[in-house]
Amino acid sequence: MRRKLDLSVYVITSAALASPRSVLGVVRAALRGGATVVQLREKKTSTQRLIELGQALLQVTRPAGVPLIVNDRVDVALAVNADGVHVGQEDMPAALARRLIGPDKILGVSAETVEQALMAQRDGADYLGVGDVYGTTTKPDAGPPIGLEGLRRVAQAVHIPVVGIGGITPDNAADVVAHGAEGVAVISAVFGAPDPEEAVRRLREAVAQGRRRRAGHHEPA
């Protein structure tokens, strides 16, 4: 039985944005600030380096009780015994990823549309990364932004949790959560921040605010 995921602040790595700091150093700071999930995502890094980085990250995420998810690379996730894997629409099909990682690892899937979301849910996803919400500079292959209403439509269509991604900052994270996301996934907002620890704290506060807004807002039938 997989544990309940806390998707409040889902931090995705970027060595390019971290520089001259290390990925590990920024993740440590993010954990101090209260990050609840860390995803290893380094598209231009060798397999050997990904494995080394994954092993190093586990040394800080495991003691903190925070899941480490590997983007795309099921082989790397299995090699380092990460907590799970996240696949996009152009990556390994979710159903195959689920078969390879087994029933107890976490599987996340990217979705832009209700149709993609429902298929991912059927194929065994534990959560969905939904977006691009606002527009992003860190994923050049992302489609046009789906906006808050696009996010809301996906969140209402599925029964697994949704995390919003794409251009999210401490200033707009509350809106994302108020529109149905359980949390926010961020790259630039933490890895590009001068103070990653403080950035995560601000994101956590915004997520809490968004949840309060959602709880007090009754949708018309």
C-alpha cells in the first residue's frame, strides 16, 4: 500500500538554474523550507551522473521523509531505488512504467487534457502533473498554457490528486490550488531563487491559502 502523498510543494531539479550552487545544496535548502516532494530532472545529464546524483539526493530526502521521484528514466529510478518515477506524454507509456516499477512505487504522469488525465488514471498513475498552467521557460516542448480553467477541468475529472506546473510562483500558487490542485510543482521558483529555503516557505504559505479559499468556495451544482 503506497503512502498518502503530500504534493504541497513539489520541487524539480535544474542544475543549470542552480549554478554556481550544486543541485544537492539547493535541494537541502528546499527541504529545510518544507519541500514535500523532490523530482530529479536533468535531461542533458549522462546516465552515470544521474545515478550518482540520485544516490546523493536519497541521502538527504530519505531522512527527511520526502519522496524522490525520477523524471522519465525508469531505469535510473530502479537503479537507485528511488521512491517513484514521473513520465510525460512523449516518454514511456504510463501502463508500461507501472508494470516495470511495480505496485508500490509512486507513478506520476504529465497531462494537459481531460482525456490524457483519464487515461493516466486508468494506467495506474498515483498523481498527475497538470499544465503548463501559466507558461514556462524551462520546458521548451510544452504546449500553450492551459490556464486555471484548464487545470480545474482536469482536477474535476479525476479522483487522483493533481499538481499544477508551469510558470508557478509564490504570487500565483494560491490561485492554482484554489482551482483544484493539491499542490504546485516548481523549477525556476526554487532553483532560480536567491534563497531557495525562503522560496519554499512562501510557496507553502500560498498553498495553504489556496486550500482555505477552496474550502470556503462552493461550486454551483
